[in-house]
Amino acid sequence: MATMTHDTAVQRLRSGLILAVLSASSFGLSGSLARGLMNGGWSAASVVAVRVLVAAAVLIPIAVQQLHGDWQLLRRNASLITAYGLVAVAGTQLAYFNAVAHMAVGVALLIEYTAPIAVVAWLWLRHRQRPGAATVAGAALGITGLFLVIDLRSGMSTSWIGLAWALAAMIGAAGYFVLSAQGDGTLPGTVLAAGGLLIGGLGLLAAGAVGIVPLHATTNPVVFQHFTVSWWPPVLVLGVVTAALSYVSGIAATRLLGSRLASFVALFEVLAALLFAWALLGEAPRAIQLLGGTLILGGVIVVRRGEIDTTDAPRAKPGTSETPVPEFGTER
């Protein structure tokens, strides 16, 4: 029985890691596609709003089918879905865009992607899940690698306002992982993603309507390194791949891995963004950034080993952020 339990736990880790890397890679593609649209005249908030609303349109029919007419399930989880949309989707995006308006992009990214440390602290303080030596060592490797990938050597300016917004973005990113793992296992991940994306997209439109963020778009061609396309293919890929696919796979991965490990694997998004920028925008990574990517990988491996060593430990009570649920695609 112990062997079967261990094998099941290892299988959950393997499946979760595959989904987490898929999610991080999909998220990483969004930056290069968004840069192309913004170079063509789109505002950043418009790119994000269209991205998440297209994703919501893709996922809502699937979510409705998964509900099987059980609308009470939506009512019981309304607060979770609303928090996911406002915090994990709209709040994080708004905070990040306001941060980069006052400080360098590299610094803002670095602060936002310290979210795994916030997740570890939350699980420790809220659920008494004290981090082990492997988690601490993996965190040190991952954050060091993040410093190198972002490469802060060039002149960087900042401000207290920018710092406050960047910290808000970090809290929102941590909330993404914590909220993704919440629930009693009855709410399908696709339903959570579809509802959150719809609420988040409408929240961004509302923010634009009152002037918090600028909203404007064009139909100009989008220019990448080796090709030029019309405006709609990047928008379609942004919505379907970098939002619908990434959020659904990210929720599934977090439910399989737990908030802590999933948040560390998500550091791959920075490396993926670097590689996609190289392929699509011609922004070749420097040697120090490749070294940073290697350290991120090492950090994730160390944290993963720590998770394997604790798979036989008692799991958290149902309803907490570490509740086991069925694998992706079989939530109901």
C-alpha cells in the first residue's frame, strides 16, 4: 500500500510539473506578442483586456458543459471566482503596469517574481506548513537565477510609488497560486479560469473607463523579427494560448503540486519570455541570463526533491490551499 501511495504521489508530481512548465511557457510567450501589438500602437492595458476576454470567450462554453447545469456550484464558489478575477487576473496586471510606469521593467519583474517567497510565508503563517531545507535552498537558487535572467546591470531607476505598485503585483502573483489551489475539489479548474478571466477582463475595461489605465488599439500590421502579420493572429494566440491554455493548465498544475512548488516552477516564465523574445524580436539573451536560467532550473529541482521527500506526510485539511484534487481534465 505504501508503494502504491508513493507511486501515485510521484505520478501527481510528474503530471503537475508538465502542466506547470506548459503554463509558464504559454505565459512567457505573451510578452513578445504583446510587445509586437504595442509597437503597432496598442496600449498595454488594451492588450491585456483583449487577451483575457478572448480567453474567457474560449473557455466559457467548456465551463458551461462541465457545470452540467449545477449553477449552485457557481453560487457556492462565487467569492473564490471573484477574488481570482480581481486579484489574480486584473489586480496583478494593473499593479504591474502601474509599476513599470514609475520604474524600470527589470526591477518591477524582479519584485513581482519574488512571489514564491510570499507563497511560502503564507503557507507557513496561515497553514503552519514550515518550509524545509530543500525549499529554502531552492528559493535561494531560484531567486539568484532570477536576478541574473533579468540582468539589472544597466542603469535602473525606481521610485517609492513604483515600489508600492510592484509589491502589489507580487502579492497578486502570490494570490494567483494560493487561489488556484483553493476549494473543495468540486469546482472544475476550467470554470474557475473562465469566470476569473471574464471578471478580470471586465475589471480592466472598467479601470480603463475611469482613466486608471489607457485603453486604445489599432489595426496596424504587427512586425516581428522575420515576418509581419495582421493584428488579429497575435490577438488570437494571446487569448487562446497565453491566457486560456496557460490559466487552465496553471490551475491544474497548482492543484496537483500545491501552491509552493507550482510558484517556483512558474519562474520558468521569465526564462521562456527571454527565449521567445529572442525568436520573435531578435533580443538575444546574454550569457549571464542563460546562467540565471540554469540556476532557476536547479532551484526548481531542489524544491521538487523536497516535495517528493514529504509526499508521505499528512496532507492539509480539505478546503486549504494544499487539498489534493483529481488530475487535470477529470475534476468532476
